[in-house]
Amino acid sequence: MPSYEQLSELLDPASTVLLTVECQQGVVGTDSALPELAREARSSGALRNVARLVAAAHETGVQVVHAIAERRPDGRGASRNARLFRAAERLPVQQLSGSTAVRVAPPIEVAEEDVVVRRLHGLSPIHGTDVDALLRNLGCRTLIVTGVSANVAIPNAVFDAVNLGYTAVVPADAIAGVPADYTPAMIRHTLALVATVVTTDEVLGCLGRPRGRG
């Protein structure tokens, strides 16, 4: 666990970006395609903590990027090379472009200055998307990774961020996966090896008084 001073240095608003991963209505909302995951994201407090972090980012000048997974109605460009993708095609709720399912879910609020990045393929919100180029243009050095799921997309995001040279910070209580006991085990045995693992309150405490990005 980093000291307060070390974490504060990492979380300089001018070089920090907050990434929310698949915090969309069709994934973590009340009409989710994945109700078990949605229940866990809500009952654990993870979704509420993402919303708290987003609100603080808006107040302190930290850039927010929302990564959304979706598919075209005709399925063009979608991945089919894993069981997960093929199973998703049969779910009763589809993450169709332009639908309610791919809107950022309450209680997270999207500000005008937020960036929303949508992907049609793959498992990662970073690899094969515009996110890396956007982060570099934003002057990002530290990426705070939040959202779902701890099973697939979150570890993908953290590994990709580290491989691309960013420092990954993971608020452990702002991510969720299933079953419930998998997330802390994955954090302890995997993410803690490559990312700075913290709590939402620790991040909020370090962001300090509101400041612009300059």
C-alpha cells in the first residue's frame, strides 16, 4: 500500500485519467444482460463507488473516459473467437449501438467534458480502441481503472495499461466480478502484482481541492 504522499503524487489531476469500464445499463443496470454481475456491482457498492470517483474527478479536473462495449444490430465486426462472445449473442438483452443498453448507468453522471469510447470487438477497453491515443493526447501518466468485470475486462485493461507504460491504480472497492469471492482473490494474486491497489476513499482523499487541468 503506497503512502498518502506517494499516492497523491501518482494522482496528480493534470496527468491522471479515470477509466470506467462497461458501466453501462445493459451490463450493470436494472435490465442487465448479466443480472448476477449487475447485482454484485450494486450490492457490493462498486457501482456507487465508481459514481463517487467520477463526481470527484469532475470536481478536481481529472479527465474521465467511459469505455463502452457494444455491437451493431447486424453483428458486423464483432468477435466470435471465444465462447464468451458466442454466449453474448444469445442473451435476451443485447448491447446494441444507439440503444439504452449502451448508455452509462446511473448513478454515474456523464459530464460534457467526459470522453466516451465505444468498441465493437474484443475483450479489452484499451487494446484495439482509441483509448491509448486519447490518453497520450491527454497527457496521462496514471490510469485509474474502475468498473466491470473483474473476470475479464478489468484485468485486460490493467495489463494493457501497464504494457503501454501507464501506472495503473485500481480502487478495489470500485470493481466487481462474479462470484463475489473471486474479485478479492484476483486482486490479491494478480492485479496487486502490476497495479497500485487502493480504496475509493483513499483516492478521494488524495484528489484534494478542486483544480483545473491547466
